[in-house]
Amino acid sequence: MVLLFSDQRNFTGKVLSTGFLTKVGLISYSLYLWHQPILALMKKEYSLHLEPVQILIAITLTFLLSYLTWKYIETPFRNRKRFNGRKILRYSFISVFICFLCGFLLRENLQIQKIVAPEQMARYEILKNADNSHTNQVMFDNKDCKFWSSEFNSNFINRFEKCANKYNGAVFILGGSHGMDLYNAIAKNALNPFVVSVSRGFCRAHEFIGDQSKLPKCQYEDFKTFAKKFSKSISYVLYTQTPDRLFKVNTLHSATHEDLSLERVREVVNYLADIKEKHSLNVIMIGMLPSLKISPISWRYEQPFEQQFDEIISQNSIELTIVVDEIFSTELEKYKIPYISKFESFALTLPNDLILEGGVTYSDNRHISHTGEMIFGQRFIENMVDKGFVLLNSSQ
């Protein structure tokens, strides 16, 4: 419509014929090609919402590169005397190959990337190590009496019985995948030589909310049978779990107080009260670890982590975890069962404790990493000893 109804005699034609707009028209294809990668890279480097100065830089850079591309690439290649179709095709293939080769080398060769972008690659290694903690979780075993099992099999029972004759009472950790994390944190840091755990993923002392068809056989009823025989050889039973499985939604970031299943909370409380009373066990519940919005493997290593904390930390998750802590503490107090939150026992503050000693303390959005096991484990032992649970720090 513009072409049909504008010419040199009317206002639209005169405006479009000005020198500036004519030049914009000449480089318009280059502008089209350049603007998207420039904006995308700047948003990736800085923020999805660029500051006015950053937008101005992006526009200036787009125009500058577009002019250079138009003058030194587009215009020469339009000269049919210098470049025929065959030459253009050949140069295109060569260019694509060079770009592919450079991209492949920079993407796949970590040594080259470490030279080109050392700070970014240092952050990449930190995230990679955190993810390895999750995907390649190794359960601590000192080949003596610190050991873990996913079930009460004959190997575990026989080994426990030998250790019970060798040392004083065991520190026994029960739980799901968070029980596995807590076991590693304690076993690696406690001086007590007798620390064991039977714990496995997806296993909590309450019914699963949702589809239960793919759940494993859990260890809680078997522990009651085990405790009948070995209760005198157990000094403490520590139980822990994740908070989010107590809610009727999949993520704490979008949950509300009303989504909390008080029925599931009561199931946990009743189980712990039952094993305490029937087997005269010293039961302690260790509280909840608030979940993150994003697992470390999905953080952007191109950008300092501190600049991403708003996207990583969920205040809603923290607040709901505190609510769960308070409810459990109140309910367990009726049975004189101590409840110690991870905010207290881990001395946990977020985001301050997300990056410590050059590592990420979370392995994914819900579990602690090797770094977290060592740091939080040390804090946990110190906190428990301060509370009078000296057996965790005993060499007897």
C-alpha cells in the first residue's frame, strides 16, 4: 500500500525519500539479520529486561554491524561481474564450515573455552560438580561401622550385629533420599564410629500423594521388626524427609498453606511416636530442606550466580518450609520427640549458603551436594553437640 500510494509529491513519499531512511532501507536486510542475535546475546549476558543504556548499545551495535555487512559483504556479492552463482555457493559452504568448526571447537573443547572465558568456565565446573553429586551419588562407607543400605537385608543385619558388639549404640538414620543425604552428612563428619542408615528414594513415613503404582517397597515396617531385636543397640533414630511431598501440588513455589496435607503430617508423627513408645527409642526428627526454583545444572554459567539468585531462590518455598517445621515441632512435642529444623541444625540461610567454599551446596533443586554434605554436616554435628547430643561426637 505504501508503494502504491506514495510518490515524490506527497508527504509519505517525501519522508521515505530522506537520506537517513533511504540508507536504513539499504541496510534493512542486514539489520534484520543482526538485531536478533545481538539482543539475544545481551539478554543472556545481562538480563531478560535490558536497561535503557544497554538497549541503546544494542541498537548502536546493530546499526554499525549492519552497515559494515552491507558495505563489505552484501554490496560486493551483488556485483555479478565479481561473483557468479557458483562462487557464491562455494563461499557459502566454506563460511558455514568455518562457523561450524569454530562453534564445535569452542563448545566441545573445554581447554579452549578455559582460555577464552576462564571465569565462565570456572562457574561451569562448579555447576558440573554439583550435578555430579546428584547423578553419581556415592553413599559413604568406611568399611567398618559407618554404612548404608536401601533395605534390611541379611548383609545389613549381620554387619549391624557385629558393630553392636564392637561399639556402643548406633546413630540410625531413616528417611527417603533426604535420609541418604543426612546419613552422608553425619557419617562423614561425626566422630562416633557407629553410624548407619536404611534409606531410599521416594520412601517417607507417610502415604504418597498421587500415583503410588511405581513406588518402591519402603523400609518403615521392616524397621519395626528390626527394632524389636536391636533397640538396645540404637542410641538415636534420626528421621528426615522433603517438605514438598506433604503438599497436594508438585512444587512448593506455587503451593499455599491450604495445599499442605495435615493427614500426611499426622501419619509421620504417629509413626515416630509408635517406634518411640513401643521400642523405647530416642527419636529425633530433623527438619526440611527448602527447595530451589532451578537446579544448579540449569543455572547460567555465563553470568555470576549472585545475579541469578532472584530466579533461583523461592521465598514461597522457604516460608512454607518454616510453616511445616512449626507444625511438626508442635505435634511432636506432645510425644516429647525433639524436632530440629535444618534452618537451625544446618545454620541455613538462603541465598548466603547457596555458594560456599567455591562450591554449590545443592546438587539439584531439592538435595544437598558433596559440598553441602561436608559443610552442613559439620554445622549439624556442632549444633547437635551444643544441644547435648554428645554421642554424635563421641569416639567411644
